[in-house]
Amino acid sequence: MSNKLSRLKELQEAFSQKNTTDDDYFDLAHIIDEAIERECLDSGGLKSCPFCGGQAYGQPEGDYWEMTCEDCGCAKQGRDHDSARNEWNRRNP
């Protein structure tokens, strides 16, 4: 994820040097967001870990579901698979 953020900052700097408007930058950011959403859908609906960029997996844990990063182990819970996935995807680092 940090790699994507640094790339986005590089693009913003490049745009500022080319006399483009903020609207141009936001249009590009929207295109990038859509690409990330498509990548998320292709990976089973889970975004990359916001801390390390790793992939997450889901598993039931008693009365709830937990989404856990395979690399760093951070986790997010929900009452069922869909709510746990939504919580995972909505998180910020």
C-alpha cells in the first residue's frame, strides 16, 4: 500500500510540473481508485493490508468472522463474513 501511496505522490508532483489543474489530478485519482477496486474484486473482495500491503484471508472465530493479514497478522472482525470483509476494506492505516 505504501508503494501505491508513494506512486500517487509522484504522479501528483508530475502533474503540478505540467501546469495541470486540480480537476485533472482528481480525474486521474478517480481512475486509480477504480483500478484498485477492480483489483480488490479480483482478489476475492479484500483490499491489501493498509500496513504492509499483504493479502488477507477470512475465517470464522466462534460467533464472528475475522479477516487477518497473512504477512503482519493485523486483523479486523465482523459478525459475519460480509461485515468482516467490509470492515477490513474500510480501515485506514
